[in-house]
Amino acid sequence: MIVEAVTKRGGFVTRNRCRPGVTALAGWLLALCGCGYHVAGHGDALPKSIHVIAVPPIENRTTTFRIEQKLTAATIHEFLAKTNYRIVSDPSGGDAVLTGKVVSLEVVPLLFQTQSTAGSPGTATSTLAQATAMMVTMRCEITLKERDTDKVLYHTDNFVFRNEYQLATSGTGTETQSQVETFFQEGDPALDRMSQDFARTLVATVTENF
């Protein structure tokens, strides 16, 4: 997994690259956050004045249906599991507010297996290529601000998440396009894995790279 982020802090610009190392139902997580649920963990590099972080829904500027819900739920879960911060969904209830926008999302077949099929006498053998893995690249804008002062604690408009995922194959060699198209369907386990990977990287970047 590769994550790149161009970060602006105090007039300086830095470029971060990292290779880091599940998720619960979105409704359950958001309900917990509405109550200000707290799970003990680690990771407290942010200012000591920050105790509660508001995580409103991530904005989706792509055509991928409801991906923002998966990403938001996974981000909330990661904060609860890995940090000491209380998490709420209402921006007015946090010491700091984390906002995000999915700007672009690209899925590209990466690895292929080929299958040859013998034709009838007098015809050529046909070869079909089937994707066995694909590369997901997602670019986001991420901002963490102190609510009372509006001070920017973390910001990047080029948070690039990139990872490789395996595809299920049926051996027919005809479903490559449909595999890519259905990867982001609601409830797809691959989308859950991608959301968890994204959240793990985002939370580590925001809390540990401050």
C-alpha cells in the first residue's frame, strides 16, 4: 500500500510517503459517535487541548455510489480503536473537526491470467485475458481544524491512497469489465477492505505526523 500526501503547515509544504502495515456497520458506528463514545487506545500527537474530534460524513465528488459512507464509518471505527479521542459526528461538538472529500477514484486491472481455447478444425485458437488483481487509486482532500480558533492542524489537497486488491475469478475469462464495475457495489467485501486500509492510513497520518 502506498500513500502520498502533500501537507501544508505553518507556511511550509512537505511531501509524505508511507507504507502502513474491522470495520463495523456504518449505522452502528455513527450511532456510537452521536453519543460521544470513547474507546481507549493510543496515538496522542495532536495538541493536548484536543480531546474530542468531530468526524462528519466525508464528501463524495465521484460517481462511485455511497463510497463516502463506507469511508466515514471506517474512519470513525479506526479513531475509536486506535486513539484516546472521543469521536462525535456533529462538528459543533468537537474540539477539532476532520473533513474529507473524495476527489477522484480510479480502478485499473493490474494482473492478468490468460486462457486459450482451441477452435474447431480450420479455425484459430482464441486466447482470453482475465484480470486477477487491480490497482485502486483514490485522491482526497483532508483537513483537520481546531474548532474554536479555526487553526489548521493538518491539511492536504493531495492525499493519495493506492493499493492492490485481488479479484475473484470464475475461469471463463469473460468477466474482467464486470469485475471492475462491481468492485464498488454496496456490501462488496473488497470495498470494506479498501475502506479499512484507507482509514488506518488516514488516522495514522493525521495523529502521528502532526
